[in-house]
Amino acid sequence: MRDLAETDLPFVAAPWLQAYFTPSEHHSAEAKEALRLSDELVAEILAADHLVIATPVYNYNVPAVLKAWVDHIVRKELTLGMDGKGMVTGKKATVLIASGGVYAEGSPIRDRDIATPYLRLILGVIGITDLTFVTGGGAKAVDLGEQTMDGFIETLGFAIERAAA
């Protein structure tokens, strides 16, 4: 299990990109170090049978640290083939999303949900297409004291149980 909030995950920057676009047989010690954490993150995904992503939504999308993780794990010849096809196949993913807004079908702000299609796209790009999303819209009610955290989670109980099955 990896808690991205507890991982000092750097954003992709010039040294990482230089290492990424340099053939591995020509990697210097610095290039290997630039990709070390990325290699570790990719290895975690490849070793997993079922990926679980739990994330809040900030300003309609995923937090920067989750985007940084995505940038580290979408890797040519490791998770993405040179033909553009995902290489992480035969795996399942469950995505748990908590958001202040409610983006369910029929919601007047439905079109503002960027996080769900983004994660569906990224996971599909690397080859994970067996996806389950559990969305907890209206989480701001907990922050506003209108609902307890236990009460909020209880409303998601059926969806969480179905995803866990």
C-alpha cells in the first residue's frame, strides 16, 4: 500500500524527462536515480492484482500528488507499449472518490466532473479497463457539520461492499 500523502513524490521535471528519453543502456547514475522512484511505483502496479485509488476531488479534479503519480507510472515499454496499447492488463481497479459537489447523473454540475473521466482514461491507457468507481458526492456536508463522517460513509456502504466483492 502506498499513501501518496505520505510519499515525497516529486513532479516530473527536466532530469526525469532527460532520463526517460535516454535509452536505459545509456543511463548514467544520475539518470537511474532520477527514475528510481518512478521504477518503484511501476513495479508496485505490475505486482498488484487489484489497484485501489482513494482520492478527494479538489476544484473538480484530482490532487496534484495523484497527477504526479500518474506522470510517474505512465511509462513507455513498462506500462504503455510503443504501439500505444496498455501493458498493465488482467488487473482490476477500484476508484473511491470523495467530492464536495455532487456530480451524479442529472446533477446541474455533472459536466464539471473531470476526475472520473480522467482516471478512467489514464487507467485505460495503461491497460486497466476492469474499473469500479464509488463516488461520494456531497462530502462537504461533513465539513459543514451537517453530517458525521460515519453517516457519510454509511451512505456509501452498499457501493463500497459491491466494489469489494
